[in-house]
Amino acid sequence: MDRSLFISMSGAKETLLAQAIVTSNLANADTVGFKADFEQFRSLPVFGPGYPSRVYALTERPATEFNSGSIHTTGRELDIAIDGEGWLAVQAPDGSEAYTRRGDLQLSPQGLLQTGDGLAVLGQNGPIAIPPAQKLEIAPDGTISIVPLGAKPDVSAVIDRIKLVRPSPEQLEKGQDGLIRLKNGGTANADASVALIPGALENSNVNSVQALVEMIELARRFELQIQMMKTAEEDSQASSKLLRIGG
């Protein structure tokens, strides 16, 4: 009986973990530049003393879907979307370099250029600081120009250039913080071929309908595992009753 109970228990546990992955995707269906996570189940033998006669379930997040989301125009001067492949370089909370497609930029009270979730955008020499200006413009190549306060409208100054990278998807992995990094722990070189679309944003690539269907399927699978656990319990009670009668 313990085999069926153990398999059902591990299956129910891993189904809950799979639901957490799909729930995260659904929760970020409206997050700018979000990349959906895949999830899959595997069955693995339980190794230990003796022959591995037991099997448990395992939920994995094997990869991230790096396909681009749809682009919509906003007209806002600090909004940018990446045209095709590529990533914005940002400074992660731990100070390391990471990558994102989130282009809803903003200025902090200190004048730092940040993403919508507060991460500093990196330029050629670190985080980008914007001095007081009456106008700001981001070119398709990532160059940031401003019209300083008090200057004539036709007087502009180049401040910095956003670091844009384009490593191959095979080199990338998504961390628990939702940021993209190189698998080898290094940093990617700037790629001048990456282009931006100023005044636009990239939507999440989550397919909400597909994610909802997956949630329904996982809920049914969880109910099936619980029913199997109840059946194993009933079988155990019936076997114990038969043994008492036989005794």
C-alpha cells in the first residue's frame, strides 16, 4: 500500500509546485516585458539502501519562453521596447549585472534612470544618471540626449547610451528574482545591432488562455492524486480487517 500512497503523495505535492509556476505566469500577464516559465513533470526512482523500488514525482522549470511579446505604442518619452532580439542591461539588487525586457523607464528622485520595478539601467560606465532637463530623448540605438534646463530647444547634449546586449537564448537563464543572467555567471558585451522602439512597450508573452487551461488541468490532476491517497487508505483498512478476521 505504501507504494501507491507515496506516489500519490509526491504527485500531489509536485502538482502544487507546478500550479505555483503557472500562477506566477498568470499574475504577470500584464507585467511589461515579462517572460513566461515552462513547467514539466518527471518520475525518478528513490535511491537508497537496497533496490530502488519506489518512485517519486518531480516538477521542473526546464526553461523560460524567450519569445517577444506584442508591442504597443504609448508615446511616453521614457518608454522603450526592444525591436526583435536583445535585452536591456540593469543592475540587480545585489549589484550584479542582469538583463530584462522591461522598458517602462522612470527617473528616481536622485536622477537615476530606472526600470518600472526600480532597477538602475546601465550605460557605458555603470548606472545612468540624468541631469535636470526640460526634454529627454532616447534614440533607437539607445543614445540618451537631453535639452538642459534653460537652454534653447535646439541645444541638446548626449548623456549616455543604454547598454543593449544580445546573447543567444542558450546562454541565458532566469533567476528566482525574475531577471535574466548568463548561465556562466559572466556579463555580455554591448551589441550595437540591438535596436529600440522609443515611445512603446513590450507586453508580457504569457498566453492567459493557455495558462488558465493548464491551471484547470493541474487542479484536476491534484484531485486525482488526493482520491488515489484516499483509495490507498481504504485498501489498507480493508486489508487490516481481513487479517483480523483470518486471525
